[in-house]
Amino acid sequence: MRVSKYLLSTQKETPANAEVISHQLMLRAGMIRRNASGLYSYLPTGLRVLRKVEAIVREEMNKAGAIEILMPMVQPGDLWVETGRWDKFGPELLRFTDRHNRDFVLGPTHEEVITDLIRKEVSSYKQLPLNLYQIQTKFRDEVRPRFGVMRSREFLMKDAYSFHLEQETLNETYQAMYQAYSNIMNRMGLAFRPVLADTGSIGGSMSHEFHVLANSGEDLIAYSTGSDYAANIEKAEAPLPTEGRAAATQALTLTDTPNAKTIHELVEQFGLDITKTVKTLIVKGATEEAPLVALLVRGDHELNEIKADKLELVASPLEFASDEDIRSAIGAGPGSIGPVGLKLPVIADHSVLVMSDFAAGANIEGKHYFGINWERDLPLVAGADIRNVVEGEATPDGKGTYAFARGIEVGHIFQLGTNYSKAMNATVLDENGKSQVMLMGCYGVGVSRIVAAAIEQNHDDRGIVWPQAIAPFTVGILPMNMHKSHRVTDIAEQLYKDLSAAGIEVLFDDRKERPGVMFADMELIGIPHTIVIGDRNIDAGVFEYKNRRTGEKQDIPFAEIVDFIKGQMGA
Amino acid sequence: MRVSKYLLSTQKETPANAEVISHQLMLRAGMIRRNASGLYSYLPTGLRVLRKVEAIVREEMNKAGAIEILMPMVQPGDLWVETGRWDKFGPELLRFTDRHNRDFVLGPTHEEVITDLIRKEVSSYKQLPLNLYQIQTKFRDEVRPRFGVMRSREFLMKDAYSFHLEQETLNETYQAMYQAYSNIMNRMGLAFRPVLADTGSIGGSMSHEFHVLANSGEDLIAYSTGSDYAANIEKAEAPLPTEGRAAATQALTLTDTPNAKTIHELVEQFGLDITKTVKTLIVKGATEEAPLVALLVRGDHELNEIKADKLELVASPLEFASDEDIRSAIGAGPGSIGPVGLKLPVIADHSVLVMSDFAAGANIEGKHYFGINWERDLPLVAGADIRNVVEGEATPDGKGTYAFARGIEVGHIFQLGTNYSKAMNATVLDENGKSQVMLMGCYGVGVSRIVAAAIEQNHDDRGIVWPQAIAPFTVGILPMNMHKSHRVTDIAEQLYKDLSAAGIEVLFDDRKERPGVMFADMELIGIPHTIVIGDRNIDAGVFEYKNRRTGEKQDIPFAEIVDFIKGQMGA
């Protein structure tokens, strides 16, 4: 591609209102332009990257045996009524009526449409398992679209849906998708982690998220230093305590703590070890008999609300009790609550049950007990994993310790079970001619989001540093003062021809621009390999090669350049 | 692809509510399924064809120097207000408000969005000309969607928009697109005609439609038997009469014609030559001074309303006068009107001006004049081309005669001029630093519509007959009783492997189905080449090859099959 015939559209200035680096660089590199809040046009450079990501996703899906289809973006509202999501989905689901006043939605996802399609198309277990996917535009009416295409309203997704008679083939397809997603990330040259995820409101039994690692990522991932184990912080399992409870050495003492409303104030004011303190959190209960429930975590630990939400005694969604509720039930405020003498159901994090000589609120305003010991001062209570893990502690597989990383979720695989198929009565006849509700899996990749995530992971202060597989162009040709030197023109044109003939995608900067402008553009756009041609090089019979990622420069003899570039591409 | 791992979804029965053959066959061949009125899902077989059409369109656009971008499907309403189309477009434009109550539309076309993008992105004539395209989903809220994907509400289009400082480069890009569209049609193996088209309400100065020829086509095309000239019937130019007016031989006579309200009744009742009669049509005038205008066409000719609409004296849009208007202005009803003594502006088709001894209404109820002659009985009036051409008459280039064909419009190229750029103030600075409104062209291809049009042109009573370039698969393998014969299985598997390794797309019917079912499916889907393997063939060491289009069968020795198929593909 000649720049003179292209729409380069680079910008020097960092655009206002672009908070994250990928959004800034996509605007500056002429990849996208904003049409309205959360709506973007892809300029040629942006679209080239998007299409490369799309192609890799398609190839790996096909390799994994999935079959491509295409469903409409506009979906009939009545299907969403059937699954109950018409009411549950909230205002992210853009609804409208057509000219005949019928209800439609702009699809944010296609579970309803595919389940409707398959219940009509498939009648026998012999047609299963089936894994169908599409790469298609989605719409989600985000309340505050932000970060460019990272969280836009219109976006490109690959969504796959599989259908099964037995759990066994669902597991197999799930594994095949796990592998396909790993292949996709590896082929794109992105550092990533698949992490165990909470299945959340979509339900189902098994779920992994695929995260592109980046310091700017919104999600915190806890991974093992010694194995493949990784989980979203919401889901990461805390190890069971390995040491038993130490014997009591202190007497129980009721202490005045009028100025200690938080654990940190208590620790500071009384010189306590924070690992010898207990936080008591009061949440709403699931039943009328127990309208409030107390949760205990060690002073230095954080309650994991997703884990707590799943406790049988606790109301879902999790809701903290108000100050008033606490005072009227216990007679003291939240800063003075503790397990001793507490007349509520109590659930303690496993780590609390092995503590001794610890401090906690006394359920009397402005007072704490110090030197609390289980079974002497209060009966043992139920234990559960209700806290976030911390770096350095053992991972559940026993093969390493937890380390944390930040990630951007770009893929998600789910075992849905019968969540949708049951509501929509999607059944097949089994071997005995009996009607069975199909099991389903669903598997999503945020194609446009990957573009942004790749930039978050791969950039420097001069611009984007594309992994080669998804770079808009592989090689940039920069002729110096081409319009003044026939020699430069001739050699640049020949090089452009030779590289193109070798199937290499070239951006040939044939503009009458100063070298500085041309260098800055190539680096901003992030072309992996650049070749400079100037009178000086020509005299020496070499091209000046520069690698965008390493910054290394090398002089390459004219005759060797195509093979050299091929070698770099293979590297 | 193995049928056992695929979603074939063929149907024997002709579906109800599918009026045209392409719609019926797309449903029966398992290409599409209806989600709601005018909304379809592409099943795997349909999507394979759609993607092939898309790929050919993309390649030819790139070859022609157009650059691919991608604009959002959801567009801000305020851009449509800016061009006035918010009010003009009618209910086909689907409008909705987002969660913040802002106006948006689902894009049926992208002139507004691209013009907005380019006015912000391009500031200098040096960046022009520019031709940008996208291949993207469109939505048009048709009042009565029909014919499957031929006239659906959601559809796939390639739309290109070019920007220019001078008419000269607009002409060049227009020509390049004309050529690209011709290449696209040729590569797909479709019989087509580019035809001069009326620019209609979209305005502009030059326009061609590209039609796939098919007897079922909605449009009538008038083409030259001796040259490339072809035009939509609305636009086809009538030749000027080559012979002069014959001298008068009859006297003017006023005749009672009480039962002749139409030309055909007149001709029948009085034994007249229809080419010696004149029809007089009264339409609304463009000015208050001439509220009605009379149009004359020969009795055997048809008024061309599009041509008449463009006459200066005639109101646009064209509107016929009511019976009442005619009676109160002329004193007689529409069946008795004629040019003799008529006190209205009169415009005659050129062919009427060379008539002599002709009959027409007398402007007296129930009476006609016979033997009318120009300049003797009435003064000559203005002549114009206001009729449809007829088969057999000369084409305007003088190189042949008109023949008619029916076509399906699948492409349209337009010179828009400044229609949109002026309304949206899309300007660049010219060489003198002066601000100039850009000229624009727009170029559309109905990608999903091509799929249906190709079927309308290529089918027989057994199903679709795909041109090879857009067939879902190139070769079908039909093993006979594979599950009973190890020999058949082994050879079929090997053939599948060999053809796939040669890069040929194969549909391998590995089901336990009766041969009749397998043959019927292959023919219905329209696979160009099928290879039968049975014990009988194996004994003879040959495959039984069948060509879908010609029906010809041939025995091909095992060792020669891959080369034979390659040869057939090249043919």
C-alpha cells in the first residue's frame, strides 16, 4: 500500500477524552474515529488489524470443528420474553419497535436466537453434538461507554454455541474451545491467562475467562507460580490452614476502644498484630428465621462478596445490613461488633477458626474483647472460604503460591447446561425415543476488544508495538528525500515490488514528508519492521533495517533483504 | 467437510410462503432460516456462498484501488437531520432512541456517516481522490419484506463512497467501479448487464445499474442487439423518427364513438390501424399559469412516466389529472380527449409529430376526429421523448435494435455530485487555498441479494446449479453403502483426503443414508461436481463423475481423479 493512495490519518496530539492508552493510540494511529458515544468507525489501519484478529479466530474455530453461521443483529423481542431476559436484562438491551409496532432488540448476544434455531432444526440425538459460531456485530447500550473499542456500544464478537445430549460431549467441546482460545492467543503473540471464572448471573456449572495480561487491566487475576492454575480473584480458592490452632495464652479482657471504629484504628491505637484481629460483617440472611448473618474474616483479609453470596444462609444478591438494622438487632454499631455472645448465625472464614488470643468487637458500643479464644470464650462456628486470597499463599493445587496480575477479559467459555434450552423447550429424542432437554455451552471472543487489549499490552512511548500476526502491515518502507533523488525512488519502488511479490504486506511511505514525520508515523502505527532507503545507504549498497520492538538496527545488503525480512517474520 | 459433522438441513417439501424459486431453494437447500419477517439466519451452506461472494467483491474493490473501512450500523440521527433525510426517508428508516433518549437509526446506507467522517478527516485536495468502501450489515424496514434475502430487512451490502475535487477524477473512479463490477459479475460466472439508470430521488448526474439476468427479474431492461448499450426501461432512449411526415390523404371527420372509451375499443370498433391513433394524457402542470398539460403518445406506445416527470412544464412528481379536473377544464371525459382545438399546453412524443391521417378524441363527449393532419387541422406542438421504447426499434447508438430482458438489480453506481457534501459542508482547500465542496460518487453491491439472484439465474427442477466460483463446495463425494463395505469406506476416505490436500472444497456424505437421498441432497444444494463410489466402480477401478450443470457422467480412473477435477474446475 502506498501512503499517497491510503488514508493514514495519524495525529500528533494525544486526544482529549481518551482515558486509556489503547484508546489514545488507536485515535492517534488513525485506526478508529468516534461517530457518537460508544460508536466508532474503523479507518483502514484499524480495520486491517480487526480483520487479522477475525481471521485467526475463524481459522482456529474451524480447526476445532465448529461450523460458521450468521444470525441477524436484529432479534424478535418475543424470544427474549420466552427466556425471561426481556425483563431481566436491563437497559443495556436496546429495544425498539418496527414500523408495524412489533418488539425487537439489537442483539447483545444470541442465546435466544440460536436456541430457537436449533430447537426447530435438530430433532434427534444423532445430529448432536453441534458447535455453531458466528463473527458478528453486537450492540450493548452501555450507560457510560468508555475506553474506545474496549467498552463500546457496537462491537465485533465471535460467539459460539454448542448443543449436546450428554455432559461428556459438552466437556469435550468445552475442552476443544479452551484449546482453540489458547491457540488464538498464542498465534496472536499475546501474553494471556485462562482463569477460572465465576459463572455469575448467566448460570451454568463451569466457566473460564481468557485474559490478555496488561498492567492497565480492569480484572485482578490470581495465578499459581508453580502451575497453570489461575482464577479471577472472585473465584480464586483460599488454601485451608495447614497449622492447627495454638493454645490460649491470654485471658479474655473487655477493653474500652472509643476511638477505634475500624480494624486499622484498633491495631494502631493498641499496638495489636493485625493477624490477631477479626472483622465481623453483618449481611442480610436468606430466610425469615435468620434475617441477619455474621461473617468473620481475619483483620488483614478482605471479604470476597462473590463467595459470600453463595452461602446458603446468606441472601443473594449479597446485601450488607444497615447501621440501623445492626444497632436494633445487636445493640451496638458496626465498629463494635464481634462473635463473642453474638445472637446471630455466624460463619467464619477457615483462617479465623485457627486463630487464638484474638481481638474483636464486644457488641457493646465503644468496646472490644482482647484475648478471645475459641471453645473457651465462644463455641466454634461453621467455617467457609469467604475471603480474597493474598499473594504468596499456597494455591489449591499445592503446586505453587499465588501471584497477582492484571488482565483484560477478551474471551469467555461457559457450560450453560440447560439454562436456556429448558426455558425454550429445546429438546431432542434420545436413543430410546425419549425427549431430552439439550445441554448447551457458549463461547465468546471480543474481536474488537482484542485489538485494544493487544495495544494495552504492546506499546511504548512512541506508539504501538504490534505482534507480527496482527500488525496492519509487516514492513514499512521509508525512502529519504525520494522526490529529490531518482536513485532512491528507483530502489524504493523495486523493493516495494519485491516484498509485495513475496506476499509481504508493505506500507510504502511515498509522501513528500520530512524523514522525522515518516519515522514518527511508522513507529506510532507500530509496523514491526522498517527499511530506510537514503543516498547514504545506496552508496554502501545496503538497506537500513530497524526492528520496532527491540529498536535494533542492522544494515542489510540489497540482495539479501527479502530473505532477511522473511527470517525476521519467522522469528 | 463431513456431512455427519455438518448442519445440512435440507428439506424435501417446497416451503409455504416462499413465492420465488430462489427463496424456496435457499430454504430447501438449508441455506437460510427465517427468524422473523425479513430477518434470516444463514445456515452453514448459505454462509459459505455469502462469504465467497463477499470475498470476490472485496478482492475486486481492492484491485480497483478502493480502501476498506468499517462504519457502525447504528448511526446518530442528527446526521440525517443535517441532510434532510431524517424527514424525507420515510418509515423504511428504522429510528429509535437509546437509553439517554438520543435519536439513532439503523443504517440503510451510509452517505451521512462517511461524509461526516471525511469532512473531519480530509482538509486538502492533496488527499483526494479517495474511494472508501465497507462490507457491512444494513437494515431497511420494508413494509412488506419478501422473496427471502432478495428483499429482506437486514442484508449485507458493499457500499463505497468516493470523494473528489474535480469531475475528471470522479469520472475515472466511476469508470474503475464500472469495470470492477463487471469483473465481479464475470468472476462469479453470472450473465449480467450494466444498464443506464435513472438517478431518481438520490439525484446526481450519472448512474448505472448492474443486473443479473433472470426471467423472474423485477426490472425490464432494454438492450441493444448490436452493442453494449443497455438501459433500464425507464431510461432507454427512443430513436428519433427517421422518416418524414406523409402528406394528408383523408379529410378531417367528426365521428360518433359512444362506446369507445379506450384506444383498443376505438381500433376494434372502427377497424383502425393502431399506429394511426393518438392517446392524449392529461397531467398536472408545474406552474399556476398551466395547471394542466396534455401529453400525446401513439396508440400502440406507452407513456414513460419517468421521462414525462422531467419535462419542465410538468409537475414533479408526475400526477395524472382527475376525471373531474379534465371535465371541468375541457368539457369532455378522458376517453374523448384529443389535441385538435385543445386549449392546454401540448407536448407530443417525437413519433406523434410524424403521423398523418390519425384519429384522436374530439374533446366532445363520445366523439373522435378521424383523418387528423398536423399543420392543416392543428398547429405543430413541442416534441419530446416521453414513451417507452419497444422491441425491434433502433437503439440510440444506431448499432442495433432494442431487445428486452428481465433483470435483478444487484449493483448500482452513482455520480452524486455535491448532493450530500453541500448539505453537510464537506469541503477541502484547493491548490489556491480556496474552499471547495467535494464531489462524491457512491457504489453499492447487494452481497446477500447476489446469492438469491444467482439462484434465480442458475437452477433446474432438481435444485440449485451453482456457478463454480460461488458454490458452497466444489466437489461432493457420495459413497454407496459405505457402512456395509470397507472397500468403499477406505477409498472414499482416501479420496476425501486427496481432494482436500489439493485445496479443493469437498462435501463428503458419510451418512448412513440411501443413495437416492444422498443424490437428491447433492443436486438440491447444487454442488458442481459429484463423485460416486460403489463396489461396482471399485471393481472397475474407476470413479463415477457427474457434472451438475450438464448432467454428463464419466468414469474416471482412480489415479486420474484429482487432475480430472482440477481440469473441470479450470473449465
